[in-house]
Amino acid sequence: MHLGALIVIAAFAVILVIGLIQYTGRSRQKNGRDHGEVILEFARAYPGEAIRSVTITKDGNASFLRLADGKTGFIQNMGRHNVARLILPGDVGVQPIENPPGLRIEFHESSLKGGDYVFDSAEDAAEVSLWLCGSFALASPEFEKPGGDGDA
């Protein structure tokens, strides 16, 4: 076989393999993280916080952590970096999203921009909202108590 023909066949084979990998999506980096990775990342930022539960959004770009003392931990993927936050009372406003199941969260006095966080199920969204609502006042007026005495 001629050397030129062998080079053309090898180049065609390499292009075919690259095309197959791209077509099947194997070259795309997985957006989602597993629970262990989220726990390790949050523990690096807040080593003294005991984590009770983790819920990850559907796209894997944000994670909410239920902490032992009633606070909520939050990790969000920002490009190549992750931002970890401890959500304290008064730091967020929360509203439910019906379809797809999720929460609209607004971070007060923070460089983090809020947004819509979609979960795999309505149960996951409800669980995270309970973590946040256990300590926070909701932004939605339908949940305010009459009289405006500020009790949550």
C-alpha cells in the first residue's frame, strides 16, 4: 500500500472516531455532581458545619444542604469555580415555581444573583423550601400572616 493512501485512511479513521464521540455526547463534561462531591466542597468552605441532607438541582449547577443547626448551605457552579454560601435568616426571598417543579430565590444584599432553581421532583423543591421557610420570611404575600407582626 502506498504511504499516501495509508495516511489518508488513518486520518479518515481518526475523524470518524472523533465524530462518533461528539455525536454520542461522551466528550461533554457532566454538569451534575454527586452528593459526596458537594459535601466535600462545602466542608472545605465551612469545616465546622454538620450536614444532614443534600438536594441537587436538576441541571446539577446548584446544591442546597440542610445543616444540623437549621441553617441552609448553598453551592452554585459559576463557570470553572464553585461558590459556597451559608444562608442565614433574611438573606433570601423564596417563591414556588409550579411547572417545572422549582423555587425562585432572590438573594438579598449579596453578589450572588438569584434565579429559578428547578429540581427533579416537586418533593425535592418542597423539601428545600421547607429548609428555607423554617427560618425565613417568604417573599410571596399569600404566605404573610395577617397583622404583619413579623412572626414566621
